[in-house]
Amino acid sequence: MRNIEEIIEELHLNNIIDHEPTEYKQLSGGTVSELYLLYIDEKKYVVKINEAQVVESEANFLIHYKELNLLPNLIFVEESYDYIVYSFINGSTDYIRGNKKEMLTTLVQGLLNNYKTTSENIGWGWADQPTDSWESFLMNNIMEANKIIDSRLDKGDYDYILNLVPKVSTEKEPFLLHGDFGVHNFIFNDGKLCGVIDPTPVIGDPIYDLIYAFCSSPDDLTKETIDSAVNQFENNKGKNTSHLYEKVMIGLYLRLGTCIKHHPNDFEEYLNAWYYWRNLISKLNKGKR
């Protein structure tokens, strides 16, 4: 990876920044990326260094949605995709429980309702490593989650989720999604959502990002909360809300795997949510008979 002093000099020589920063510091939080915050006069810039395909994918997402206020402004993309520079959004990733309905409403109105289809037919799933179908992408993620979940759920639960995938994978138009749309990537100021950072772009169904955000914290994982958010969706093509609750089950299963790996203390709450949703869907299916 590139040296930050070398990058600062390059930015200065290319007139991306007026002068060298008065201060810079490395930021924590990047799992693979190196992140640096530059202080230049009254402005703050983030330099993100990563592998070229990752940097290119993130840059393309920020360019695609450059008009949206919740996202940082892309300032510069290094020609070999060694790094990007974007504006710093003031706030923190400290999510306050109890604000999920408000948070999801802001996300739908400020970002998801503005999602666009991809202009090229490059596949589905991870934008930098696409697969041939949305179903394949979901199946791959579910199989990876199952390796982590293992015996914490019944084998019947895994089979249940696998059987749901063909049922919900009816997307025809691929949209460019954030892909890592969780509270760890949301910026809050005074408890209000004010920014979304660190996309890992995915090509797929916009509901995927909404359910990802819904499941990314263990509070308010209720039917009323997701219904409230879905009601904010504009009724245009691509916002496919059919089989919504089955899609929530898939998102929750994937989140159980992430929880065990990264936030094991949340597992019991997620497990309670799992049984809540299984019972809810079972009751709804009986009511249809």
C-alpha cells in the first residue's frame, strides 16, 4: 500500500489540496483499508487506501450517487485506483437504540429511493466480483453464514432458508447498492442520521440494503418497524417488496452469522428475533390457507 506522506505530496503537487495539511492522523475502523484524516484549513478530508478493485468499486458508487447528501463527496480518484479522497462527515457511528424507525425512514428517503439501475449487464452480487444471478449471490452468502452458525440453530432452519432463496430471487433489474448498509457505516450527529460511508457495492435488489440496515442492530426487529420503512419506498420499478418477510428471514440468518463472528454478545437478542419472525411467518401462512 502507498505511503501517506507520498500521497499528501502527490495531492499537493496535483492541486487537489491547496497546501500540505496542518495535521493528519490514521483512523481506526477500516478492516482492510488504511484510512487517514487530513486537516486542511477548516476542511477535513479522508484518504482511503486499498486494493485497486476495491477502491475502483467504491469510487464508482460515489460517482453514481454524487448528488445524494447522505454520502461523502468524492474529491479525487488516483488513476491506478491506489487510493481515493473524499469529504469527511462530522459525527460518529454511535447508534442510539430506539431510533430505528426514524433511521430507516431517513435511509429510504435520502438514499434508497434514489438508487439507479446499473448501465452495464455485468452480473449480480459483489460489484467487483459479480456472479451470474441474484440467487447465486444469496446462496453463497447463506452457505458462508451456515459455516459460522453451525449447530446454534437446527439443521431444519438452514434448509428452510435455502428453500426460501428461489422463492424471493425474482429480481429482473439490477440496482447498484451500498452493500454494507449497517449501523457501523452510518454517521450520527445528535442522534440523527447524517451520513453513510464505506460502501462495498452490490448489484441487486434495493430491499436487500433496507433489510441489511434493519438487521444491523438487534433492537426493534419487529414487523411494525420494517413495515414502516417499506411504506416510505416510492412505488416505482425495482423496489420489489413481494415476499418481504421471507427476505427479512434471509437477512436475519445472514446477520446471525455476522453476529457470532463480530458481536457475540448480541446473539441472544438476534436469536429471539429469529424465533419471532419464524412464528410470525408461520401464522401468516396458516392464515392464507
